[in-house]
Amino acid sequence: MKKIKIILEMIKFEHTIFALPFAFLGAVLGSLLINDAWPTISDWVWITLAMVGARSAAMSLNRVIDAQIDKANPRTADRAIPAGLISKFETIVFIILSFGLLFFASYQLNMLAVYLLPVAVLFLVLYSYTKRFTWLCHVFLGFTIAIAPLGGWVGATGTLTWEAFLLFIAVAFWTAGFDIIYATQDADYDRDVKLYSIPSYFGIAKALIIARSFHIVSFIALITIFFITPLSWIYLLGVLIVGGIMIYEHSLVSPSDLSKVDVAFFKMNGIISIVMLVFTIGDLLI
């Protein structure tokens, strides 16, 4: 149990809150638009387990792949693997079990979910390597996290539509934007050791501008969903609240003051995903 607790702390299991509400949002919106019905209890269970498996595998893999980088970076040297709290072998066993959970849960949903598994796994595995060769690593992470709403949509409906891809774009650029903000903490270190990120490549000031631009794209995608679906003013109100939270998030950080990055990254983005889910479900219930 102690090792499991260490692993869950290592992968920040609680941060599943970023992506899981969007997976549920994709499931609910897709099911009601395509099937004119709510997702079944079975859908809820297997989509949740697939998400837990996918994120646990991806984060654990990231910690294994980046173990040496984390050890050399003062900010991350106390993470479980570089600190010797858990071995790479133990983490790899957990990764295999997590991927197993993802595969099993997908098979319980539908065949399209199964057919798309290789694409999902490709993104989950490759993300951790992207910082070694491209500053677009944040966008790649965005695409990886945005598989969550697509997965929820596919899991509940067995289909993919333009509305699903708009949700994908919204989540992808929302994630990429807040990941850029988070990466400002390591801009100097990344530059020194030749790791790629938008803050290390363009500088913190320009990086924060790019993050704002990404969040504008995300906001526009969420607004567009309002115009092409039967969603009403309740969903739109949720989007406007999210837009306000994004503005507040960016007000917390500046090139000269990054002391509130953790607040901007963890608290604000957890709130955003929950707000979107609650207001979308509220809209569909009325």
C-alpha cells in the first residue's frame, strides 16, 4: 500500500480532475446529440476506468522517461524516482497494469474505441519525448489530453463528429496554454540543458502572449460549439465564466512575477473543467 500511495502521489492522481470532466462532457454531449439519450451506467463506469488507466500510464511513463532530467533539476529532484522512493521497475509494472486497464475498459465500450487505441497510446507514449526535440511539446500535450473528450464521445456513441473535434480543439489549446504557463518555471533550466519549451525558446514574456493566444482559440472553439448544437444560454453562461477564469488566470502571472504559477495552473484549471461539465449538464437537463 505504501508503494501505491507513492505512485499516486508521483503521478499527481488528483490532477485527473483536469481531463476527466471533459471526458464526461464528451460522453454526455455526444450521447444526447447522437443517441438522444444519456450515457448508460455502464458507459460512465468504463469511460472513467479507461481515463484512469490512460492518465496513470501516461504520467508514470513520463516520470520514468524523465527520471534523469528530474534528478538534475532542483525543482523536481525530490520526485519519487530520482529521490529513490520507488524504482523504475516498480513504476513500469504499474504502467503495464494501467495500460491493461485502458485496453480492457475500451473493449467494454465499442469497437471504434478499440480501433482508436493505437492512436491514443501513440500520443500517450510520445509526449514525454517531445521536449527533447521541439518547443511544440505543449501543443502535443494538449492533443494528448484532448483525447479525453474524444474518448468520452466515442465511448458513449461509437462515432466521431465535427462537434467532437471542436471539443478536442477547445481542450487541446486550453491545455497547451496552461502548460506554457507552468513551463515558465523551468525556462532557464530548459535553456541551459537544451530542452525545448516555448518559454525557453521565445522567452517568458512572449511565451505568456502565446499562452493567451492559445486560450483565445480554446474560448472560440467553445463558443462555436454553442452555435452549431442545440445547447442554450446555460452552456453559453458556463463558457463566459470559463473565459473570465482564463483572464484571471493570466492576471496571476507576469514576466516579472511567477510566484502564483501554481495557483494559475492547479486551482484555476481544475475549476474550468468542472464549470464546463456542470453548465453543460445543467443545460441538457433543462
